[in-house]
Amino acid sequence: MKIKVFLGLMFLIFSMFLYVSDTTAEYEPYTQLSLPEGAKTRLSKGWVREIAYSPDSMLLAVASSIGIWIYDAQTGEERNLLTGHLGPVNSVVFSPDGKTLASGSRDKTVRLWDVSTGNPIRTLTEHLGPVSSVAFSPDGKILASGSKDKTVRLWDVNTGNPMRTLTVPTTSPVYIYSVAFSPDGKTLASGSDDKTIRLWNVSTGNLIRTLTGHADVVWRMAFSPDGKTLASGSRDRTIRLWDVNTGNPIRTLLIGYTDTDAVLSMAFSPDGKTLASGSRDRTIRYGKTLASGNFDHTIRLWDVNTNHPTRTLTGHTDVVLSVAFSPDGKTLASGSGDKTIRLWDVDTGNLIRTLTGHGGVVWSVSFSPDGKTLASGSYKEIRLRDVSTGTALRILTTDAVKSVAFSPDGQTLASGGFGNNGTRLWDVSTGNLLHGLSSTGIQSVSFNSDGKTLASGSYQEIHLWDVSTGNPIRTLTGHGDVVWSVAFSPDGKTLASGSGDKTIRLWDANTGHPIRTLTGHTHPIRTLTGYTRAVWSVAFSPDGKTLASGSGDTAIRLWDVNTGNLVRTLTGHTNAVYSVAFSPDGQTLASGSGDNTIRLWDVSTGTPIRTLIGHTDAVWSVSFSPDSGTLSSGSIDGTILLWTLTRAD
């Protein structure tokens, strides 16, 4: 039962960041835009949250997990990346005159940006929870923001001063998912997780009425251009149309598929005749024409009055997170979990252009032994990239990937993840699958020094495999919880494992017998998955004498491998340490943490050398190049950063 619950939770985490592979892309200038200090390359653009057109239809702003991407809407060229938020950007909107951009983030702030320069104007900091939605009033003088702190706040755009706070009158916390101004600017609508929509008087802040009828969270809303109708989309799989003056329901649009999920985004066309909505079931829906798609990866156009399909749009291969009409009504933009943004001709339904490069969570990164190739593991794909150019060399499609590792000769890549045959061996030169090893829920994989044996860690067990045949050698048992990390010593004689049971175990790799158990990670702190004292990562020093471990207690511990004694404890991170790695020269230890930072440590003294700041979410994996000159980091923010390490580091 425990393993079923655990796997279910992990699947939910993965499903939030779904995306699938596309064709190999060339090196693009975006890899150099707005890099943090010390980083030389960014791979991937982070995952998409929301899309907005500028009033003149010339620019497209994309709220992502790492910042705000500005595209030329006509050519698809990346114009800029606006960074500064310390968390994923949930919402973005242009002011009516197109000069200012507003953004709301999980970091609890709202930011205003100068569109012409990309410079920040000011940061609004009154919210006590993540900001999920922002909206300008029609005259551009007021900005509304909705937050998990159960408030809607109104701001004076010119000064940045708060005007008033609209508080939901409930005793339990209410997450405000969406805010929208009526076209005359007199009414503000807010949608929340208590299944309701509230209409507010903007001038007084008074609640006008509450609209009820949805059976689940209200994700998105949109006023018709004439202000008479409000559309709302919910996790209850419906779109509802409301009479704004009376609050009465006009019509409920039932999507019609039993496998349909939440309506995540919606927008009226400028002429008010068409309503577009995006759904978690990989769909875009239109109404008056309703567009829907299902698991055949299509988008269908439907007449709302008859529910008959009128057209099918094909292209997206995963969840549609956001839709937006261009102000002239000719183009529809859609952002998807398939890591693309697509532009569609509204009249014909034809695909105009696909913008690529956005992705999902990066769970693992690993350099090839020659340092020329970087492998990364994510949901349903492994990417092999040329380190010098960032070019994707090959994309391997598989199940959710939590760990990747190259064999010592660089010819084989191992991956560990979920699904049947969770441990897989790949031919690096061809991308062909060599062996699918019968195991699931794999969190970590590691080759021994001669490349003949592979270890994989899963729930309470470690499996050893014969690399040449794919056959199991033995299973090591003893841990009382998930085995998050496994690592062979440089001589291949010892295997280390870190587990959710708070312990590190050392095993005789030849016999499978336990050598000793290391304990000491304590003082729990809340982590991403709730495993507060789990040992997330273990790594041997190049000489094999020292073992490093990173834990949910925020500490890194260095152990004497021969005696099992604790050598020292490294402190400084403020959240769980998910990954540790020694540099090949043995002088430096890198650690990646849930506090979104990477720290470099002097191995001989245990003193901190440097903190690398640039990711906007937890750093799940770190890996050194063979020459110790480059560090790669993979994050939940959907990007990989390559950092240049100088001799001083």
C-alpha cells in the first residue's frame, strides 16, 4: 500500500509538468539571454504558464517558470527575457497602451516592467501568498492581483501604492486563481478554489454578488467585449456563461468527453463572437464556436448551440495551459505542456507558427566522460546536448526520468524512472534502447568503475544489473523507505545508498552484504515531497575516502568511508539538499537545494566558496564536467544552467 501511495504522489508531481519531445532544434540565441552571474549557457526556456498579446498585436509575452519571454508575434523571434522574480511567473498582462507589462509570481510579488527597455519599474510586495493572476483596468490606471492569501488587491499603477484590499468573506483560506475587469472598469470578477465567482465594485471595494454553480475550482474567467456576459472555466469540466447584470447563469457548455479535465484558460475574441478556452485534456475550445480536442492530440471547433464539430486543429501533443487572441482577432496563441507555443489562424484553423524551447522539470543532469555531451532527464524524455553549442543531438522518448548516468566508456546511458522497465540502457551513438530492465519507481542509477554493473535504487530496494545482458545480479534489501540515491565508489568495491529512512548504507558491491549504516541526519524541515529527513543524495570523493550526503535537514555531511565516522557538517542551505557532487579534481563539492541555489564548498576545509543564484525553483541535480571547469545544474524551473568555474572557485 505504501508504494502505491508513494507512486501516486510522484505521478501527480510529474503530471504538473508534462511535456513530450519534439524534433532536434538548432542552437538558438535565447541560450544567452539574461543569464545569471557566473552562468555561460541556459538550456530550455522553462515551462509556460500564461500568454498575452500586446495591444498592437506585435509582441507576445509568455509567463514562464524562469521569467517573462518577449517574442516578436510576427516572426516568433525571441526579443527579451525579463528576470527578477524569485519564483515562477504565473500571470502576465500588457497595459492598454502597451507601454507597461505586469507580472504576478509565486514569489508573492507583482512587478511592473517597461516594455520598450525590459527594465523593471517597481515591485509590489503586499501579498502574503503566491500571486496567481494580474489584470489592468481598461484605462490602465489600476492593476488588480489575486493571490493565495485569499485577497484581491488593487494598485495605483502610476505610484505602485496599494489602493484597497478585497478580502473574501470566508473563515477558511481561499486561493484566488483569476481576476478580470469588466470593459467599463466598474466591476472586477475573481474566481477561486471555493467553486465560486465574486463580482466586486471597483470604486468602493464592496462585494456585489457571488456566482455559484461550479462544482470545483474556478480557474479562469473572461468578460465579453460588451461586458454583458462573463465566461468561467472550472476543474468541474465545464464552461459557464453568466449574465453580469443579474448574476444568473445563461448557459453551461459541457465539453462532452468523459476523459476531459479542467478548463485552464479562456479568452473572448475582440468581436465577442468567439470564446477560446484551454484545457488540461490537451484541448482548445471555442464557443460561440467551441473547439475541443482529446487524446488523439487534436483541437476541435464546435458550434456551441448545436454541439456539432466544425473543424479540427492538430498540433499540440499535451495539456493546453493558456490561450490568447491577438487584439485584431485574427490569431490565436496557445501554450501547452508539450513545451510549445502555437499560433493559429482563427478564420481557417491553420497553424501559422510553432515556438519551441519551453520545457518541464529537469530531474537529472550528467556529463559524458569526455565532457562533450550533456544528458538530461525529464518527463518522458532524455535529451543529449552538445555542451559547446547547446544543440540537441538526440532525444530519447521514454517514461518519466528521474536519473541519468553515462557508462565509464561513454557508449551507454542508463536512465531510471517510472513505468514498466523503469531502468533502461541506451546506445549513446544511435539512441537505440539496448535493455529495458524490469523495475519501476527508480530514483537513481549508477555504473560501477568498469561499466559492467549498474545499480538502481527504488522503493526499499537496490537492484544490481549485468549491463551486457540486462539480467539481474542481486537485490539488496534493508532500507525501510525509498532509496533516493545510489553511488559506486571509484574502485567499484563499495556501493553507497541514501534513503527516506534517514540512513546511508554502505554495501559490499561484490557480495551484496551490508558493511555499515551511517546515521546522523536530523532536524526535519518541510521539503517538496514531505520527506523531511530523507537522505536525497550521496557521492564518493574521487579518491574514495570520503562520502558526501545531502538531506532534507538542509545539511551536507562528509563521512570517512573506512570508519563510518562523521568528518564534518556543512551548513548554509535553507532548504533540503537534493544533490551533491564532487569535482573530478576532488577539491570542490557542489550542492543543489530546494532554496533554489547551488553552493560550492572547499572539500579540505568545509568552508563555503561561492553561492550560484539563477534558478527560480529547486535545484534537483548538479554535475561537474570531467575537467572540473564547468558545472551543470538541473531544476524544477525547467532549465539547465551551465556555470563556468574559475581557478579561484
